[in-house]
Amino acid sequence: MSGGPVIPNFGEGSSCVLHNDLFCSDWFTQNWSPVLQPALVQHIELTAKAVGIGFVIAFAFAIVARRFRIVERPFSLLSAFVYTIPSLALFQLLIPVTGLTDTTVLIALVGYTLLILFRNTVEGFRAVPADVLESARGMGLTGLQTLWRIELPLALPSIMAGVRIAVVSTISLATIAAFVRPVGLGHPIFDAIQDNIFKTELFAAGGLAVALAIGCDAILVAAQRGLTPWTRAKRS
Amino acid sequence: MAERRAAGAAAAEIVFDHVTKFYPGRQAAAVNDLSLTIPAGDICVLVGPSGAGKTTAMKLVNRLIDFDEGDIRIDGRSVRELDAVELRRGIGYVIQQIGLFPHMTVGDNVAVVPKLLGWQKQRIRARVAELIALVGLEPGDADRYPSQLSGGQRQRVGLARALAADPAVMLMDEPFGALDPITRDRLQNELLRLHDLERKTIVFVTHDIDEAIKLGDRIAILREGGVLAQYDTPDAILATPADDFVARFVGADRGLKRLALRKLAEIELESPNGVPPGTPYTSAQTTLRDALSLMLTEGADRLVVVDDDGGNAGVLTIHQVSRLLSER
């Protein structure tokens, strides 16, 4: 796949592009639809998939760890170990196994979300007060009802804090995925830094990644506020 | 979904029948061969020092803890016959730490069990409003969160929540233990008032003998090792403690405590004729203990008792008080 101009065509651009000025809005406008917008969409998809899959795995293990404490340490250590592997090295390690594919990218990104999502989910469950659990049991809630109606909502602030960190760090990490596959905002960034650094493309793609991270975080904060109204209740 | 009533609104008799509970890894029993019958609609207070198994005994009723030997029957039915979750929904449960659900409003907290029982929305809403008023909260409190309430208000919500599905039985584990003395006293009075209105069989755990005397129709005094030392009415326990342990537990002032149980209105008074002027007077709603205190502070050997309409009900003498005390 070779989406968009890999190396800027210095022959036919505007004078701004020809001089490789700091930021050329005409290039940005021209390349929004063919290059930047598809990259942005891919980037969002990649992040959503990685955090989504990571959340399902981390949440499942956290639920098991909540009842069987013995699970917590091994999973915690494993995810911490994955987290310490440098991302480029992890991609390299995976390529012989899964090739230059989306799967390679996804496995690596999911791996980096596990630690934070698992720890925050476990912490969230642990923060549920013992007296709340006792009264739930005494009132005749089943284990599953207690989990969904009591423990999960009360763990939500901690879980959401984990999701926010995971989303922002995945958006940043996913740019490196272009090292394996030409997808996401990392692709135009890699293009821009080959040979001669093309500033406009670098700033446009990099700026979009930053804006995406800030935007996603703002949405998640708003979602959390909406979902946990009791945390903002004031004494009057 | 069909609506189900929890265990039935009428109070139920609770029978402990030679119940024994061992905790794994411990030699001594936590509850040892406990047998007692709590008449329907009575408040039975389990009282004793720590390690006497009073909370354990209480939790055996709704099977938060399972017993090893014997049986517990509610209205003649063994608690083991029912599914534990089903059983608990029919029993109100109040604990010292209250355990309100912090993410739910007061109204939602109260509505938890009715929702579990599949009540219709309208009925739940009406019941929540009724209970909020019953426990002395403001209608607007239903939309507040527990973190916005004082300790006393929270325990009122705890009471309302336990009463929500109109259970026949209530279990209360030191519910007022964490409250300041004034709030505790107020809530004890509220509980007695509620008990008059909605007559439940209540098993109430406390380590405070004064609370036990105030609230209990019957008191079960447990000693270390979960052994029942005495089970009787407060008056009988104060008048004739079964042994030294009980006597020490109820305190050296048990005579005075006993006087506090009776009001002047319940006593046959002497004729008010020939009372010297200037004799101190008091209301018929005064307890014998307070009346005695008044006589001692006034230096009088008799009191004129004024009934609720302001009329002259009779005279109480200090000899009468001492005669009443020596009654068994």
C-alpha cells in the first residue's frame, strides 16, 4: 500500500512546499482527504481495537483475581514484563511469528495496555468497602448481582482512570506501528522523516495524533462524570 | 414477573434449637448448644462480652454463617429449607457500618430489595416515600447520596432499607454503636416507635447492657464460648441474675436499672390525702429511677404524682420504692 505522496514532490508544490516551510496549509488541505484523514481513521480504529481487546482480557483476569487472589500476582508480573519490553523490540520479536501484519501491530499494542488496565481494575474492586459487600450479601444479592450492581459501579472511577491512560498511551504508541505496517498516523510521520524532513507533513500528522489523544481523553472524562454522579455529590 | 412478598408481613417466631457453630481451626465453639425461642413480634437483644458469639449467633439466622449442629426455625420452617439468597431477602439486615451503597441515592438504596423481589415501579416508589417519612427523613433526602448525610441520617436510611420489603424478621448488629450518645438515644427511641408501628421480630446485637435493657422485650446474655448464661425479660434478669457472671455483667447498679424500666403510671400509688404542702411533684410518665433521684435531691420522702391531664394521681413514698425493688 502506498497511500499518498511518499516523498513530497518538490517539483509541483506551492512555494511554501518548495521551501519546506514550517507549515503549509495548502498542502494540508490538498492532502487531508487522500492521506491524513484515512490515516486518522485507521489510527482511531487501531487504538479502539487495542484498548478494547486489552480491556476484555484485563477485565476477565481482574474478575478471576477478585475471587482467586492467587491469579493476581502471575498476571500482574507477566503484564509488567510485557510493559518493559521496548516497543520496537517487541515488534521485531513478533514479526517472525505473525509477520508484517495488522495482527503483529495489534498484539503489541494490546500487550502494552494490559498492565495499566489490569492493575486499575483490580484496585477498583479492592476499593469497594467491606461493609458494602456485607450488606449486599445480607440483603440477598447474589454474587453476580453484587458484581454488576455494586462492585462494578464502585470500581468504575479507577477502571476509567486506567482506560484513559491506556487510550492516550496507545494513541502515542500506535504511531510506531507504521514501522510494521503502513497504517495510522505513523505512516505519514515516517514518510515525512525520510531523507529530507518534510515539516508540514510531520507537524500535521504529529499534531493530529496529539489532538486525537487530548480529544479522546476529554470524551472519557465526560463519560466518567456522567457515569459516576455520586463522586461529585456535595454535602449541603 | 409475579410479585412476591418477602416471608410475609406478619412477625414470625424464631427458634434456636440446640444450635452449635464451630469455626474451622478453632477448638472451642463460637456458639455452643444455643436454645431459645423468640416470640413473634418481640425484640430479642443478644448481649455479652466480645468473644461471646452474639454476632455469630445472629448471622446464623440469615445464613451469612452456617451452623454445624441443631436447627434454627422461623415460623416453624428451618432456615436450611430455603435458598440462602431467598431467605435473606425476607429478613431485614442492619449493621453498624451501615453499608449503604455509595453510588445509589437514598431512594435507590431503600428500593434494592423490593427491586430484587420484582415489585412494580409504582409500588416501590410509594413504599420508598412511606419509609423515608417513617424513619424521620425529609422527602428531598430520597435524591441525595449517602455521602451527603450525617451518621445518624445514614443509619435511618439503613433502617428504612432493611424495612423496605416488610420483612417478618430483622437482624441488627450493633446498629447504633458508632453514633454519638444523643443520636444513639434518639435512634433507639425511633426504633421502639417503629417497632410499635411495624411489629417485627427483631434480633438485636449489642455489647451495651443499657441498650439491651432499654430495647429488649427479652435479653439473651451470652458468655465467652457462645454459652447462653440467661434468657429472660430485662426486669427478671435485673431482679434475679442467674449467676455471678450475669450479676457482674448487668452491673452493681442493677436495682436502679430495674427502677428505670417502670413508670409511675404503672404503679399503684398511695392516696394523696393529707400530703403536706410543698411536697415536690412529678409527672406520671417519670420513671421510678428518676422519681427516686428527685426525692433524694429534694430531701423528700414522698412525691405527688400528676397524671397526664394535670390531675392528682396519688403519692409515691420512698418506702414504696424500696418495697418494689425487693419484689422478685
